[in-house]
Amino acid sequence: MRLTERPAWRALAALAAQPLPHLRELVHEPGRGDYARLSAAGIELDFTRQRINRAVHDALLALAQDAGIEAQRDAMLAGEPVNATEGRAVLHVALRGGADAHPPWGSQLAAEIDAELARTCDFADAVREGRVRGFGGAPIRHVVSLGIGGSDLGPRMACEALAAHASDAVQLHFVSNPDPAQLYAVLCQADPATTLFLVSSKTFTTHDTLINAASARQWLLDHGCPAQQVPAQFAAITANAARAVAEGYLPQQVFRFWDWVGGRYSLWSAIGLPVMIAAGPHQFRALLDGAHAMDTHFRNAPLAQNLPVAMALCGIWNRNFLGAPTQLVAPYAAPLAKLPAYLQQQDMESCGKRVDASGRVVDHATGAIVWGGLGLDGQHAYFQLLHQGTHLVPADLIGTRRCEVPLPQARTHHQLVLANLLAQASALSCGRTQDETLIALSASGLPPHEAARLAPHRTFPGNVPVSLLWLDTLDAASLGALIALYEHKVFVQAAIWGIHAYDQWGVELGKTIASDIQACLARREVPKEMDPVAAATLASLVG
């Protein structure tokens, strides 16, 4: 039976066909906070401003039960090959499960994970303490992370989020793009004699990353590094350790993870080495602990009290029954500036699927377009469209209850940020009617005819679904819990939609075509079989 034919789905469709009261009325629903505010692992989810009532909430829970969310979750945690198109387990949760005495993935795998984590942390300590040296004998002072996609977005985001803990001894740089301008800009800031390169690639065949590594190697040679000492200034992070060693990387500087770790879920593995170097192994382990706390909650909490389930069900309602094609993520904490880009990959690679697990084209919407940026910056840019545009854009607003920045007036700064977060939540959800606008304009001293003329332009429809996510404070543990919350939200949505969340075949075709075109550019020729539009463009480049 197709998802849209199931009784639980049809019940939701019937509820969606009956217009709900406006959010300015829904927020007064008796007992709303009892089911629409949940807390776990240091995070509070407040979805009282979502366009649901208790009847919709109960129907969404029935859909989750009908989809067998708990059984699918348990299958993933037990190491079953839930990534069916690649025949792999999906066990990124095991990377942060060291506190479990009897993990569902087994004690042997847990021991392997702990051993590799210890190796990676030891190397990070050695870099931070100046025990890893460049070819001139001086301690490493610059670390350049070369990776793309999940090998870049996660570590880059976490390093920025935890910048308050950054080492003064080592400066981190990130290069993801093979455009030479990006690598060149970083190398201009570095000293060849004190620079270490981290090459992160799951397969160790990612051309975008390997071409940057080759240029970095040549840069070292061109600046006096003896050829035999070049490998000492590289470390590899990969699931294909044998290939890295075969290409000349020192075995003791090859850090591995497993093929059951998806790239967009690899931050918790040795891919997190930049975070360990920047913020320290202690902070990285706190990141793992925070994620583990959310994992434990997801595994044990009933569906009605489960934060990832609640977020996923709000997403299902907004996407499939309210017709919202996008999802905004707007942090009101500046260190989380790169979180939306990280979540964009996590969600859109996972849920951007058009066929279900059986290979049938779905007859319902799947993943939303996830986007965003810092909330206060967005207020001075795209929030105009949210308030008065023609698109429905649900929003996650993320804030911290406490700010621990050692600035003299930090408390006043933080109060301003909080005021804006709460104001936007209210304005987006409740809006302001034309009558209320007329009263406000008249009270400002405008004559009646001018107030009437301006009122339509200064009225806010509201009724935008908003969730508030509160962290007590932004630290490694709360960051880990927040990331894991979104990971499990994605899992639940995909499980309900009946799609595979852990493959990403959509990225492959472009890679294959790019490889063919690159060969044509190198040979300066245009294949006869190429379509005429592409051929004309290629000819203009090779001519």
C-alpha cells in the first residue's frame, strides 16, 4: 500500500482540508504547552507556534506508529543494512556510543572505535603541543584541512562553533573547492616549514580533494621541503587506509573510519580531527557525549515525548499537508553561522529522493529545500519575504539562554539578540492584522486617510510555522546534541516517506560527466557524440 493510501495519511489529509484557526488563536489552545514543549539532552524544543492542534498532533503520531518508526530505528542501531542500495549498515551513532556498556552494535566494534578515537586524539594532542614538526624542525603552526562535502562541512562548522576553545598555538584553515583561488588564498597565509595538511576522503578517490593535495605537495617541494620529508607533513583520514598508504602516506598518520559511516554523518569519526586540533580532544569528546545523550533520548523516549520525532512530524505536516517547499534554519548565536549549510547537506542529500525503497516513483513530496543563516542578519535581508511574501517558509529559530562571552557588555548584547529572536517568532506566527495596523498608524499621529493608505503595506499576515530550539548555552555537548537531533529528525522523515536516507546517487551522474569533460579539455577536443548545446560550450573553452 502506498503511503498516501494509508488510513493515517488520509486522516491527516482530511484534517488539512479543514482550515485550522490562525496561529494567533492556536497559541491560546488549552494545554498546548503540555504536548508542544519537549526537553532532552540540554535542548528544549518549543513547537507551540507550529500550525497544528492536538488533533493534528495525535494524527501525526499515529502516522509515525503506522510507519514503524521504532522498529526502523532499532534496526539501524542493531547494525542491519538499512542502506539497502549499497548493502551497508548505518552506524554513525556507534562513533559516539562509548558510554554504552552493552551497545547494540556489539562490544568488538565498540573497542575498535575507541581505539581509533584514542589514536586520533593522541595525534591531535601532539600537534597542539608542538610535538609534530615541519621539515625545518619547527612545530606545526598551520593545519590545512583538505576535503569536500561531509569531509569539510562538519569539521568547519564545529570548529567555528567551538572557536572560543581554539588553540592559540595552531591556526586551522579549510579548503574544499578545487578552484585554485581557494587553496592559493590559504597558502598565502601559511609557512611551508610549519604547515600540516589533513587530506579527508572516504574513498580516497575524491578528485576535488586529491588535486588540492597534489598542489599542496608541490607547494612544499617548491619551498624547500626535501621529498623524503613531504609525507610527514600530511595526514590522511579515510575509510580506504590501504589506498592512502599505497600513495605514500605514513601509516602512523593515516586515520581511518568505516564504510558504514556516511560522509554527511562522519564528523564523529576521525574526520573530526580538525576539531580535535582546534578545540582539543576534551572538547571533541564532549561533542560526542552530547550527541550520545540525544541518541539515548531518541532510542528510549516514547514517540509523543521524542524530540527528533516531534521535529520530523512538524516537517511532514508542513511539507506534505501545508505545501511548504522550504525549511529555514536561523541560529541566533553567531558561532552557529555555518550550521545551516551543514544541515542543508545532511537533510537534502538524505531526503532528496524521488523513488521509495521499492524503486517506485513516490506520489507525495519528500525533502524540503533547507537553507538559512544567522537570524539577525536575515532580518535585514530575506525575512521580508517570510513576513510579506507569497511563499510559506517554516522556520527553526535557534537560541541560547545564556551567553558566556567575556565582553564587558555581553549581557546587553545577548538581551538584544534574545529580544529579536522572540520578536521574530511572534511576528512570523501571529502577524498583525490590518485593523491593528490602522490603530498603530493612527496612534503614531498619521491622519486617517494616510493611515488607511499605508495599512495594507504595513500589515503582516503571520501564520508562519515556527519552532524555537533553546540551548542552555553553546558548548561542545549542546552542539553535539543539536546536531544529533537534526540527524534523527532526518531519519524519521525518511522512514515515514519510505525513502532511503543514507545513499546519495544523485551526486554521481554529474561526477561522471565532469570526468569525461575534463578529459576533453585536457585533449582539447569535442566528442562527436556530445549534444550540440554542450558541444558548442566546450568548443568555446578548448578553442
